[in-house]
Amino acid sequence: MSGARRIRLSALAERDLEEIANWTALNFGAAQAERYMETLALAVEALTHGPNATGAKQRDELAPGVLTLHAARRGKGARHFIVFRAHEGHVEVLRVLHDSMEPAKHLPNINA
């Protein structure tokens, strides 16, 4: 197996995570927000395996080379998924979206 890939978050993905944390804290409390963000962090950590991360799905209908990974980990539920691309040596996280969102509508300039 090749070495673990580094993770790079786009500005949109960073904003997504911040908004998820804020919304969760506002609606379910700080403790729940912390637990949920830990679950999302586990999902991001799984991306060090690139396209071989357990549960990663190729999503070429969105754009060539785009994959998604649902954030549920280790028996902990989640309502978000990660949109990413695997590159040589790193993974680029494009967005972190709620599972009710249509990815194509939230991936501006994906082919850029």
C-alpha cells in the first residue's frame, strides 16, 4: 500500500464545516456539535486512503475524478457527505454537504 495522502480542504469545505458546527451547536447544543464534528473528522481522516477509503463512491456524473464519502463512521450516524478528488499524494476536499443536498448544485466551477 502506498503512503497516506495529505488532506487539503477547499475554502468552501472549510466554510461548510464551520457552518455545520455552528448550526449543530445552535440547534442541539455545544456537546452534540463537538461529537458530530468528531464524526466528520473521522470521515475526513478516512480520506488519507484516497479513492480506496471504505465507502468512497466514484461520481463521474458530477465531473471526472470526483468521489463522495458519506460521513457516518464507527456506528455513529451522520447526515453529511464529503465531495473530493484524489490526486497524487493528496486529497482535495471540495465540499461537505448535507445528504438532502443535490451535489451538482453546490459544486461551482468543478471542472476548473
